[in-house]
Amino acid sequence: MRISSTTGFSLIAVATVVVIVLSQCTKDVYYEGVCFSGDVKPIFTTNCSMPGCHNPVDQANGYDFSTYEGIMEGIEPGNPWDSKIFEAITADGDDQMPPTHKLSAKEINTIKGWIKAGAKNDTTCATGCDTAVFTYSQGVNPIIERNCRGCHNNTLQSGGINLETHQDIVTVQGFGGLFLGVIRHDNGFNPMPYNQPKMPPCEVRVIEKWVNAGMPNN
């Protein structure tokens, strides 16, 4: 059987596409330049430290993810696939952690990049916080996403509190200044994030300025 030149070129093209697709499927994707305090710790705070889970009080399965040392109990520096935590966040079904939802691809690749780089305890990385930027979209919402929504979302409304949308946050603040009270650790309020250190002063100030400006959806 003779193969025409046109057919030959077609076969080569198909083979090239297959090789490209396979290489994309097996590409090791992760983020470089990841900082523990600014990039990694907030993922554990908002997704793993809710009541009954991996916080200093409950320590589910013996793990406390409120500190670097506690997180390192499940990490093998330089090797994500030998790290119990990474195995859990990439698992499916009953083995998946958190059990209520799967981390986003960005969150998983951030943790992966941090582990591959040696899982260092970087604490001096820039957070990008700027008290001059206190709009909801650029200032407030990213802070709430990092620190609060793992426990207070449409699916998991810890304490009956949902912070999924702008209006949800406005409603919570309307309960006697509840939102500011808990993040500032004011007397008479349950400090948040749950069983975690107070949010950085810059982030608290951004939210204060937004609230004082009338909590616009800007």
C-alpha cells in the first residue's frame, strides 16, 4: 500500500498533536517564589483550621496547622508526593482534605511549589497590603478570601455566618459591628480567624477604612 504525501503529512501532524497533548498532561505544574507566611499559611488558616479540624484546640488526627512547626509534621521538604498533607489535598473521595471541598488548582500548586523549594519558613515576604487601597474588590475581598471564606461560605457557614458576598459581609457587620469586632479581637467578641493569631495590622486597617467609608461595593 502506498501512502500519499498528503496522507503522510496528516499522520505526522496527528502524531505531533498527540505528543504535545501528552506532554501537557504530564507537565509538573507548580508556582515558584512562594512564601510561607504570605502565600501558604493563609491557605491552611482558611481551609484547615475551622472548629473540629486542625487547630490548637481540636488537633484532628493529631495535627495542628496553626503554626509552621505543626504543618511540617505532614511535609517532606523537596518532595510533595512523599508529603502526607500534599497527598491528602490532591486525593479524591473519603481521603480528600479538606473533606468539605477541594482546594483550588492555584492553592494546590502554591503548596506544591513551596514544598519543592524546601518548605522554608519565610516570614518576611511582602503581602501586598496597602492601607491606601481599601476598595472592596482590590483591598477587602482578597483579605477575606485568604482569612475567612474557608469557614464562612455558601456551603460551610460556621457559626451561622456566611461571608461569601459583599452583601453577606455588610449584613454581618450590621450585627452590632460583629465583623470588625471579631477580626480586631475586641472585648466581647469571639476572636477570628478561629484559634489563629490576629490578622496583620495592615489588613485590619484596610477593613476598618472600608467600613468607615460606608462599605461600598467598589
